[in-house]
Amino acid sequence: MQSFSQIKQQARKVLETPQPAPGKITAIHSGVIVGAAVILTVLQFLLSLPSPAGGLSNLGASAFWETLQTLLSLANSLILPFWQAGLVFCAILWARGQSAQPRELSQGLRRWGPLLRLYLLKGILLLPLLMVSGYVASFLFVLTPLSQNLMGILEPLMSAEDPLTALSQIPTTQLLGAILPLFVLMGIILCVLFVAVMYRCRLADYLILSGATNSALMALGLSRQLLRGHVMEMLRLDLTFWWFYGASLVLNLIMLLPAFVLPDAQLWLTLLCYGVYLAGTFLLYWKTRAQVETVYALYFLEKLPSAPENTNFA
């Protein structure tokens, strides 16, 4: 097993030779993601504008465009994971010393059947973790001083003539601040459970995309074998990319800033924050995503030969 620094050095080396350059592939990949987000945002903005004309005909047109926006948002949410898988497929090719063409980005969509079953199985595994983390976090939150601020807000409402009206008059930022410890607790517990359970499934996507198996159940089982005793090693590999995940977190916080911190922000500030998020995401993915994904692909290929011969999990 190579060290993480050796794997990263190998990734930089294999990314020097492929044609077209990996930067072109990541630019196309990131451009599609950002472009889809821009289209949906523009459509949502146009729908929010007051209509110059009224009447039933205009009402029907508005309903049509709102339905179209909903369908496009749903399609974007459904297609995005498969589009992301296409870049993982390209990274596997780069890790093998092969070139990847832009059309290879559609490999996730071409293998939508096994990947969809895999995502559904992962969702089934994740749901109990969310329920357990929420229950334990709520229990700890109520029985500790962390809930004092929330209790201080809710107690006066019990004696109010109309509790719902009184609750609606409380600033959103005050409520979020009172509930924040609950979300922090839930996040910590969920992270621990996620590492313990879901990290064993981390290589399942690679097994399907590499052609090792087309069975989602077999991919999960083989991933558990490949990562048996190596879960913390996988976590340490993730932590070496703290800058990548940290930058993604900061960009998402910038996007959410007007909604949660500055609810009364003017339109220009909201658009500015969203523009910074989109531009930052494009640059981050374009410049660094090939390196990050290739390191994970090289790690996967190192683990793959150590798989036991018996892989009958079906």
C-alpha cells in the first residue's frame, strides 16, 4: 500500500499525459452543472416577477411555467448523481493510464440501472442512521442546558392567546440560533454513524463504473470486503482533501447567507452571493476535481486486487 503522498504524486503524473487534457473534461463537467443551475435560477426569477397582465389566460401560462420549473428541478436532481458518476468513470480511466473523451462523462447515465439500484440501497441504509441520530440528538438536547434558549422562547407562547401568531412574530434568526445546538448534535452523531456504516460502501460506485460488477448488492458486499479494516484509512484519505471539502462548504454557506443570516437582504446581494457560489464552484471543480477523483480512483485500484475470489453476494 502506497502512502497518500505517493498516491497523490502518482495522480499528478498520470494526469500529465492524457489527451484531451483532464482540465477540458472537468471544465465541461463543471460547466454543465453550473449551466443547469443558472437556467433553473433564471426561470425561478422570471416566475417571481409580477405579471403585467391578469386573467385566466395569464394564470394558465403561469401554471405552465411553474410546472416546467418543477419538472426541470426534479430532472436536475435526478440526473446530477449520474452526471457526477461520469467524472468518476473518467478518473478510473486516467488512473489506468488511459485517455478519457468528453463523451465518457455520460457513462453514469448509460449505467443508470445498476447505479440507481445502488443509490436506493444506500438510501435505505442511510434512513435508519438519520432517524437514530435525530432521536439521540433530540434526547440530549432536551435533557441538557443546550435547550435553555429555545425554552425561553417557547414558554411565553404557552400563555399567549394565539401561540401561532406569536411564534410567527419571533425573528427567524433568533429561532435558528436557539435550534442550532440541536443540529450540531445531530450532525456530530450522524458523522460518527456515517463513518461506521456508510464508509464501508464508499467503493461500490467504483466497482460498478469499472465494470467489476453490474449488481448493486454485489457491489456493496464487495466494497465491504475491500474496506474491511481500512475504514479509518479511507477517512484519513478524505481528511487529506480538507481544503477541497472546506472550500465547497464555504461556497455553500455563501449561497445560503442571504436566506438564513440576512433574510431581508436586497436582491442584488442575493444575486451576488449566488454568483460567487456558482463561479467559485466552477473554478474549484475545473482546477482540482480531476486531481481529487484520480487519487480516489488510484486508491480503489490498489484495493481491487486484494478482493477475495468468492464474490457471490447475490
